[in-house]
Amino acid sequence: MPVFILTHHDREPVVKDGGTTYHFVTDGVESALVQARAAAGEKDVQLSGGASVAQQYLSAGLLDELNIHVAPIVLDGGVSLFGEPGADGPKLKLTKVLVSPFVAHLTYEVTRGR
């Protein structure tokens, strides 16, 4: 299975036992998505990462759905996933919530000017 990792540092692909190959993409989110879609064929492509990566894909209009997995952990700083309150950009509509004793799974539909 290929995995595409956004980075600022050129690296050769890394092949792991079991067949997973990590490809390091330095030319942006659009390029990483094109490569992932080509590798996936007819299958879905899943994005994983932090707030900065999610913001880049949201701003570029490249997401159809956003899943957020919330666990009760306090982190020391970071980047807000949704940016500054009231900022222009894609709108998110909460469409699904699954809750367990340890985590909440939130699914948002990304709307573009609707």
C-alpha cells in the first residue's frame, strides 16, 4: 500500500515489511492528492494529519468529508483546525456523531458557498 507524506525535505521512498511504501511529497497538497488518487484507482483516498494539513486541503477545496476523532487529551498549543473564528473559507456541516466512553467521532460535510 502506498502512503504519501507531505514534507519540505526530499527523501527517497521507504519500503517497509508487509509492502507499504512511503512516498515523500514536497510539491504541495494538490500533488500529493493526484499521486494518491492515481495509486488508489477507484478506491477512496484518506487524508491523515494535523490541523495545518487539514487547513491546506480545506482551503484548496479538495475535501468532500472531514472526520474528526476527539479524545479527552489536553495538548500544549498547536494550530486550530478551523482557523480563526468568523474567517472566510469552506463551511462545515456536522452530519454524524458517534460517541463511546473514550472518544467522539465527528463527521462534517464540507460545503463550498452553499
